[in-house]
Amino acid sequence: MTRAADGGEHPRTGTTPPAPRRGRDPGPGGTEPAVRDKAMRHTAPGKRGTVAAALMLAMGLAALDSTIVSTAVPQIVGDLGGFSALSWLFSGYLLAVTVSLPVYGKLSDTFGRKPVLIVGAALFLLGSLLCAGAWNMAALIAFRVIQGLGGGALQGTVQTLAADLYPLAERPRIQARLSTVWAVSAIAGPALGGILAAYADWRWIFLVNLPIGSVALWLIVRHLHESDRRSAARPSVDWAGAFAVFACGGVLLTALVQGGVAWPWWSAPSLALFATGLALAVLVVVVERRAREPIMPGWVWRSRTIAAVNLALGALGLVTVAPSLVLPTYAQSVLGLGPVAAGFVLSVWTLSWPISSALSRHVYGRIGIRNTGMLGIGAATLILFAFPFLPYPGQVWQPVALMLLLGAALGLFSLPLMVGVQSTVGWSKRGTATASILFCRQTGQTVGASVFGAIVNGVLSTRLGGASDLDSVTRADAGTPPETVRRAVSDAVHAVYLGAGCAAALAFLVLLFLAPRRFPALTE
């Protein structure tokens, strides 16, 4: 792996190579001299297509699991009971994925991508098998956590391997394919889950993972080959830091997920969880500063490029969760659509997102990665702010058109920044850098769900009086709701879109003032 020789702008990406550094510490953009040559990928170019197919199958497992379960909820509750703990069926999985991402990122940099991906796929399949055999809701939630621990390895390691296997000029293509997997899963997941729950049994939504995952696992074991790193220094794993990060993230995310839902925000449980989380955060800082190879190394945040992208994609997490939270209810309560049509209104942005991602390389090849990201998130800001100006009640095509445009704008924003960061670091730090991006984005989604949920409930309580919230309004007014309820839901959705627009504007400002004008890139 060598740096661009001319020191000027990269001819295809609008990036610039970083200045050479001296000494053993290469910073975020390099690798240790002892392992620089050994970090090169050894998978034959002819087999990259097979490995890419395996990566897409593995990513499909994680993507499908995020959507397929929701449609089988009535059958699961009818069989197992435990409706009061239902939210943990999703929250437990999300928490496990989020808090495990930094750990898997560091482990993949230490031991290689292949063993981490194999362990993650095996954990995910084990969790799926256990979920299919769950005997009550508590057992199902526990097994979903095991699934989530595997899902964290799948998401982070697949994204990292995509950068390992393909040179800079080809990375947008493989990343766009992975985005397409999420798009297809967003559409096919609910339909497949509903079919399995209605005509087979809800347990099949977990059993269907086994053949898909087994094929992906076999392809990875058979065709993915990494270089032998046995001559490198003996790896040191920061297990204390891993447990501290896991505990801190779990406590704080639990406080965000359950606050305002299972208990009031200013109640004793919320305050206790936040206080415990802050204490654990201090512990993480202390442990990581003393660790030889920290799970969350300081260079991630000392690097201007990576820190800016982490903050910007954290804001993207808030942006993406807003439509998912409120648009289906808006389509049913305000536009009068059925559940299937309402789901289509939301899912259309998954059609334009991967197309825009695939084409983004032509844009940032001309104007640079930062400017492309600013173009995408700037357009997204205008689109989000335009939503409240839609006529009431309006036509179905109007929110559909805005969601198509929003998906195209976010495709221009997210993928170039991911490719840009992965191109600024060497092999031995790419897993950590990629995991930090995904962790910030997942955390942004969790924060967004809490913030926007509070906004919706606050607007509905103000408009309708009492302790109204989105769930109670939807259940109480199935069919055609009264005009007052339709107006209240419309106002609540408008408030959420304004909040998402503010988050998008914040991401734009982060790129404008914090991100470097040219991303420092390594060439291969």
C-alpha cells in the first residue's frame, strides 16, 4: 500500500494524499511498518465476485431481520404473551448491535476480518435457531440479544471487507450493492414476514435465516483468504475496555430507548440509568487511556476527517429515523391509505437511495467528497423543511415525490463519506474507523427515536389534551379518524420533519466547518 505519488488531488475522487509521517505511530492514516505489507488482501481478484455475493447475503441477514419481525408481532404475542415487554423484542436487538460495533471493529483490526465475520455469522444463526424455539417472551428477547451480537459483527465487518477487497475507484459500486440489499429488505421483509406468519408459523421468520446464512458462511470460509499475520507483534486485546464500552453503551441506550415509554423521563429509573451511564463513560475514558490497544482509540476523534464524518452521520441517524417513525401513521390517518399502501409511501426512498449512491462516484470525482456530502445533505435539508408546506390533506403523490427526492439526496451524502473515511486509513485501522461511523449512526437513530417520539407525543397532547400519544391515537381511531385527530397527527408529523431538517442542517454545518476541504486518501 503506497501513497499517491504526486501529492496533488486524486484524479478520480477529489481527495489528496496525506503528508508522510515519521516515527512508529502512523496516526489514523497509516499502518505499522511491521505489518504494512502483511495487511494486503490475498483474495484472488477472480474470486472477489463470489466473496462479494457472500457479503451481500450476510448483510441481507442483518437487513432482513430489521424488517421481517414487525409484521409477525400479533402472532408472536398471541402465542407467547408478554405484550408489556414487546418493545424489548426490537430494542434488545438494536442495543446489542449498537454497543458491539466498536468491539468488533477493533477485533477485526487485530485478528482479521474473516474470523470476526465467521464468529458473527455463527452467533447470528445460533440466535435465530434459539429464537425459533423460544418458549416465552423473555426467552425470545434474550435470544434476540444473541442475534444482535452477531448482527453487530455482520454489519461492521461486511462494510470493512467491502473496502478491503476493492480499490478506491471501485468501492462505490460494492457499497451501492450493499445499499441495494437494505432497499430490497425494506420492501421484501414485511411482505415475507406477513406471509410466513399467516400461512406457516411465526417461527419461520427466524428459521429462514439458517439456509441463507449457511450459504454465506460456506462461501466466506471457502473463498475469503487474508494474509498471514503471524509474524506481526503478539496482539493485545483490551477486554476491560470492551466490557466498559459495552456496559456504558447498553446503559445509556437503554435510558434513551425506554425513557418516556416504560417510565417518565424525569423518573427515578431514567435518572438512575443516565447517572450510571455517565459514571461508566468516565470509566471508559480512564480504561481506554491506559490500554495498550484501546477498543475506542483516541485517534478516531483526533482525526479531523473521521470525527467530522462521525458527527455528520450521527446526525444522519436522526434524519433517517424520523420518516420511519411517523410517515406510515401520517399516510393512514391523514391521507386515508391502508397499511400496505402506507408502507409503500415510506419505502420509496429505499428505491432512489442505492441508485444515487451508485452514481455518487461520478459527482465526487468532479467536486470532491466533502462537497458531494454537503450537496446531498443540503438538498435533504430543503426537502425535509418542505414537507410541512404540503397542502392539507394533500395527494398521495406529494409525500411519495418528497421521499424519492430525500432518498436520492441521502445517497449522495452517506456513501461518499463512508468511502472517504475508509480511504484515509490503512488496513490495520479500517475496521475501527468503519465501526465508529456505524456506531455513531446507530446511536443517532436511537437518540432520534427518543427525541422525535417525545415531540410527537407533546404535539398530540397539546392538540388533543390529556396524555395522548401516537400509539393510542392510532389504536383508538382505526379507520377514518375525526378531523381533529387528523389535524393533530398532521401537525405532529410536520414538527418531526422540521426537527429532522434541523438535524440535517447541523450535519451540513459539521461538514462545512469541521471536515477538511480535501479528504486525505491512501492509494493502493
